[in-house]
Amino acid sequence: MTHEVTVKSNKPLTVFKLVMMAVIAIDSIKNLPANAQYGSSLLFYYLIATVTFFIPSALVAAELATAWPETGGIYVWVREAFGRRSAFLAIWIQWLYQIIWYPTILSFIAVTIAYLISPALAENKTYILITLLMVFWSATFLNCLGLTISSKISTASTIIGVIIPMVFIMLLGGVWLFTGHASQISFSMHSLSVPTVNSDTLRLFITLLFSLMGMEMIAVHAGDVRNPAKDYPRALIIAAVLILATVIPASLAISAVIPPKEIGLTTGVIEAFTIFLKAFHLAWMEPIMVISIAIGSFGIFFVWLLASSRCLLIAAQDNCLPRFLQKTNAREMPVALFLVQGVIFSLLCIAFVLMPSVNSAFWFLTASSSQLALIYYLFLFASALRLRYKKPDVVRPFKAGNHPFFLWFICLLAIVTCLISIGFGFLPPPEITQNNIFYYEVFLAALIVVGLSVAVVIYEVCQVTNTNKAL
């Protein structure tokens, strides 16, 4: 009995740490400018995204994580539902969309820091490339130090770089309106509830969904949670409330001071803070907020870097990847995977040199990673349905509805939302000229097809190699 207590106390993740990891993973300040482009239609689209995707993903993740509370997350769930090949494909997609997404969050950090040095650097591709590589490899080194250190960094980043800036910009937005300053959007009930539907709002919907992805991410650490059956669902509920209560008002605050069509995807947050702080004679606080936002963005990237790598490590240990990728250090961190993805990431950063502008590169990488993420979520919802019937005897401390109809309803609703949103992702941003739309769409589709094909080839080669070694 004494031994069991010792094991539980050694597990580093509490409810508070889980909440901080979930909030930092999803509640990204980077997403605010894209959300703010909706203007007064934001509440409507957030309501749709919350009902059709965010709530279903949280409920399904809570059920699966408490039924299979070992480290591995979606890899374990898909493997139990559809087998090892499908599990590897799902976890490969997760890893791929993350590594494609990394340049967007890191470019946001680079642009944010540029405002402390010289705003002109925000469009300097050489500066952005160097900053991306420095931040990436620094985070990789810190993650190698172990989960305890990583969870502390995540907690500090969440408080300093997400919650404080978001609450502050919400307060500034409220004071701005209360003191009679002009708003760029209308806050009447009619304008907030009646949507504006056009190609821009449909294209942006995929980024809005992307901003709500990640509730299942913290399940990869389920084996390190003290009481996953109770702590995990509790953490999800608290995190969901915090996320929605901050991201919506903060996005509206930005659209109140910057015309929605003029909001820059990488610069919108800083521009909004600059306007607010100058108006209220608080310009001296601008460097503090810039540093705070950079810290929060680093924390977001930091959490995802660790989670996606640990998931892929489980697949590697299940002989879905070459054996050298199974290597871990004394703190059980996947150092071999860290190194390989670091090389791939470094090559991917060339996109910021080849694309016409930082903004267009930002959008292309966001769109491609979002579409891959939506495919990944198809595995999540399909696995939840499959496991209800394939393994009904597995104890589920938390169930997404006791009646099978409810699970079918939320999963099918989410699946349809994902499929429709994948189509929206092919709508090009304004930066892409009419002559380049065809190339944009072909390149986007090719990236997805090639990415999935590589996973199939790697898996089959590993199976043949393992069979030959067994003989």
C-alpha cells in the first residue's frame, strides 16, 4: 500500500497543471487577429464552432482518456479501435500538422519581438528565419530536461503570457467603449447575432476551428496524471470555460479598434495594444505586454512540441518507425525524434523565404496544418464510436452521454463539420492573386496527399524490416 502511494505522489501532473497545459495549448493569443477579422459576426461563428466541434471533441477526449488512461493519447485509442496501421497514420497526421504549424506560431513570436527592436523587422525574412530557428532549438533543449520542468514552463507561460494579456486587452476594450471611443464594429444584439457569410468568413472558419483544437492533446500525458479518471474530465471543463471566456472578448476588443479587413494575422495583437495603451497614456507598458505575449506564444509552441513528440514516440516503440527513433534520454524524453523533427522544421522554414510575404506564408501554413488537423480529428471521432461497440466492457469513468444516440449525434455532427471545413480551407486568402489561385490549391492538396503517402510508405517499410529481422 505504501508503494502505491509513493507511485501516485511521484506523478507530476495535477488538475491545475493539466488546466494550464490545456489553456496554453488552445487559448492562443496568436489566434486573436484571425478571429477578430470576423468583426461583429464572431459570436455567431464561435457558437457554431463550439457546438459542432469544441464540445464534441472535449466530451469524446474525456471519455477515451479515462477509459484508456495510459500515456499515448490518440495513438492508443485508434489502435484499440482500428489497429496499429490506422493508429500510426493518425499520429503521423498529428505530428505532421504540428510541424507545419510551428513556423506560424514562431513567426508570431518573431514579429512580436520585432516591435521591441524595430517594427520594420516584422517583414524582414532573414530576421524571422533566424528567430524561428533559435526559438525552436531552445525549446527542444528545454523539453529534453523532462516533464517536470516542461510542466513548470507551461504553467508560467499560461499565467504570464496568456491569461494576463487576454484579461488586460479585454479590460482595455471595455474601458475603450465605456469612455465613448469610436468602435470599428457594432455591438448591437442584431449585429452580433446575424452572421456575415461570404468567401472570407468561410475561409476563416477553418482557422477558428483550429483555434479550438487540442483538448485531447493533454491525454498524451495521462500516464503522468495522479488520478486520471477524476482529474482529466475536471481539467477539461475548467479549461474549456477559461478558453471561451477569454478568447471571444479579447478577439472582439481587437476588432473594436482595428477595422476587420485591416487586421494583420501576425501583427494584429500588438497593433491593438499599441492603440489602447497610447489612448490611455500607458505607452510605457507596451514593452511589458510585448514580452508577455512572446512568453505566452513560446509556451503554446513548447507544449505542442512535447505532446506531439511523445505521441510519435509511442508509435516508434510499437515498431511503426525505425528503431533509432525510439531513443530516449534519462528523463524519458524522445531525443532522437526531437533531432529529426528539428532538421525537418529547419528545412520547412524556407517557406518564409519563398512565399510573397510573411502574411501569405503564415496563411498557407495555417491552412495546410488546419486541414491535416481536421483529417486527424476524423480518426478521433470515428474511434470513439467504434470503441463503444468493440469494447463495451471497458470501464469508462466518464461517458459522453450514457445513451449511444448522444455519442452518435455529437460524433457525426463533428465529422460533418470537419469535412465541410476541409473544403473551406481551399478558399485562398486575399494575398493570393487570381493567377496563382490554381497553384495555391494544387500545392495545398499535394502537401496533404504526399504527407499521408509518406506515412503509409514508412509504416510498410518498417513492417517488412521487422519481419525480416524476426526470420
